[in-house]
Amino acid sequence: MLPRDLKAESFAGYPSQAKTLAVAYLDALRKLPLAFAPSLLRQLMDYDYSFPVERSVIDDEMRTLSSLSDSEHKDWFRDFSAISLSSSLENFDWINLPRQFVEQQAAYLWSTHQLDAFRKAALDYGDRLAKSRHVEPVAMQRLGIAVAGRGVATYDAPLFRKLRQHGTRFTQVNPDGALQTLLSAVEQRARNSSAAYAHWYVDGGAAMAHAPEIACISYESLAPLRGSILKKMQTEIGQPGMGPEELRTRLAKMTPADLGMGATDPVLSRFQMKLFTEGSGTQIYSTTFAQWTSREVLRRAQAVTLMVRYAPRQRQRPMNELLSGKQGEAELDPSGSLLDADMGAYYHWIDQQRLPDAEHSAFIAWFEGHGEGVAIGPAMPRGAESHAPIEMSKLLSLVTA
């Protein structure tokens, strides 16, 4: 089947909101070249489980495609239409299995030396789409918080070196009550906003008690889910002929129901599952989980507030032992985890800088229980240092000024 043959009933297997959207823009979908259509349907199929920002992006894209004149449409998709595909791809069930189609298409384009042409077409399309979209300003200043070093009593090596050049280093932050001050700031920002999934608290261990307005994910609370996924991974790995690509494909097909997850919050449940089915090492190391979750929260939900608290991860062991999911007394590595968290804080700030209004955003990285911290914001001098005693509440007011 080609896109021009699409009918309303073609989307019978889609979730309800995705199906409604596809039928509403059926004429626009019919005009798309096959080399492009499944990539769009892959996003559309997840519409019901997407964050509000993601839905807004898809809505805007569909409206834009529907509004193109014939000449504009030809100009936008000329390079995609020039891509040749095999008959097996043309006969593939790309409507219901768009992700698998895209994976097979990538391999085919590489083997036929068309990958560069496709990449150029995709980049040109993305540029056109970005220019056509009006981005609303963020309702409040974006704030990122990275808390590193839980369980580390002493550490003499320099911390947050990559962040210092972008803000001000503080060496005498009062640690008393500082952690609760940071969490309370996140809670207050959530109470002042009605936007769903805008304010997050991610913990690499057990989460602290927090207000219900915050979207919270913790490594410890997801232990049953991690165990289920590790068990399924171990079962799949034991199958004859199983390779990494096939394993990835099978993990991608999983649903929360397959893993016994409840449907209280379908969006958050699907997001939690993907943290472990799409992330590498998130199932095993708490620092990797915290770093990857931070990346995905910013990339997908475009969080206005994100506090990430790192916890000690287990020491490295043989991979087969780790993947077995066997429970035991894991030996923790607080100092090594601090190094992971230091780099994770830097990546957190970089990912935040990719979002709208990044030049007005604020960021704090703090060594938990100690006086070391870095604050980055419009009012914070770059590459500066302060050795004066300061309360965390005062530091928050300075960085968000």
C-alpha cells in the first residue's frame, strides 16, 4: 500500500486520539511520499501517550502539512519523492508497524547509497518546519537543579569544572536544610503553574516526600519494573539467533500492560517503561538512570523545572551477572557515583540549553551535604568564585534573579 491509498479504516488499530487525528488529516497524509510517511506515523501512533509539548508539536506539524499549497508541497517533499524503495518495503505494513519500517528503511538506504540524500531531505524538512512554527515563550524562567554526591563524606578533587566557566562557583553553601530548600522551591513552582508535566523531581535512589503537583520518578520505586524488564531481556537473550538489533526491536514492542503496569497515568507509565526499554544501562546503574531520565524529561516534556538527585550506584560486575537481575547485596561506589553525577550535571545543563529561552534559564549544581556548588543564570558572573557563607535559599534567589 502507498500513502495515496490510505483510508480512515487504515488506522483502526491506532489509539483513540491518534486515530482521530489521522482521520482528520487524512488528505494531508495521502499526499506524503512513502519514504517520509512512516516516520510521521511513528510519532502519531504515540500521540495518546505523549507529553503536552509533544502533542503540540505534532498538532502544529499536521496543520502545517495540511495548509501547504500544491507547489509548496512539491517543493518540501521533492527530495523524499526521489528516494527509491524496494518492493518489500512498499509491501510492508508500514501503517501499523512504522517503527520497524523506519529501521528496515535505514538499512536499505545505507545499502543503496541513498542515506546521505535522505538525511539531507530530512534536515531540509526540519528547517522548514521549524521556521513555520510559532514557539510560545516559557511561562516562567526555566530552572535546573543537579544534586550530586549522596553518601560521600569527603572528596578533595575539583568538582563541576565544566560548569564553572558558565557561572559562579560557591565554596561555602550552608548544607543544613539545603536539600529540602531545593525541593520546596520545585514544589512552589509547581503550585504556581497549571501546566501538566512541567515540574519534575528525579531521584537515583528513594524519593523524598514531595507535593503531588510534581511529576516524580525514582530508581527505587521502579525496582519491580526494572526486574520485569531484566527478566524479559534475559529470556530473549537466551533465544537462538538473538542479536542486539532484534532484542531492541522486541523491547520497543513492549507495552506497560505486558509488564503488569497499572493505567493510573498512561502517559507517565509509558514514559517510565521507555526509560528502561530504550535506555542503555538504565536498568542496572542508578546514575545512568538519573542521567538518562534527565535527558528524556528535558527532550520530551521540556520541563520548566527539573531537580535531579543522584544516588550511589552499584560497583561494576560481570555483565551477565548484572543482566540476570538476581537480587543480592550490591556493593555501592559513592565516590565513583559522584564522578558520574558530576558529568551528569553538565549534560543536564547542556540539554537545558537546547530548549527555548535558554538564555534566560537558571541552573544549580550542588555537592550534597557540602559547601561546593555552581550557579548559572543571567545575573551570575561567569568564571567567578565566591568564598563567602551563603544559604541555599539566598543562592536560589540570586540565580533566578
